[in-house]
Amino acid sequence: MRYLLRKGLEANPRSRYVHLAWALWEKRQGELDDARRLFERGCKLNPCDAALRQVPRRPRAPAGCTHDGAPALPRPSAAASV
């Protein structure tokens, strides 16, 4: 399958359809890093493409947030509990 998808990109390196199809296939195979790389490359080559832009990406928590994106709560200090 990868051979055929690679051939598709060789024929049309900017193809949004091949990038999207290949990335979704990699995702189903459990190759999330490869899928993410293909989505990002497709978005870079086709910045206005709505189909590629709608693909959910791994959320990146801003500084000061927990792993799920919720604001981190301050830890109680030892002096506050006395």
C-alpha cells in the first residue's frame, strides 16, 4: 500500500488527496508519527485546503497547563496547611 501511495506522490507531489489518504491509512495502521508528518506536509503544501486543515492534531498544552490542556492548579504550600 505504501508503495502505491508513494507512487501517487511521485506523480503529483502536491496532491492533497494522496497526502490525506496516506495519512489516514497510516493512522489506521497505528503509525501516528508518520500520519502526523504526512498531514503536516500536506498542510504546508496546501495551506488553504479545508480537508487537511480539519484533521484533528495532537493538542499541545500551553505552558502552565496539565497534559490534558486544563490550567494547572497551584499546589498548596506547607505554610497554608498549618
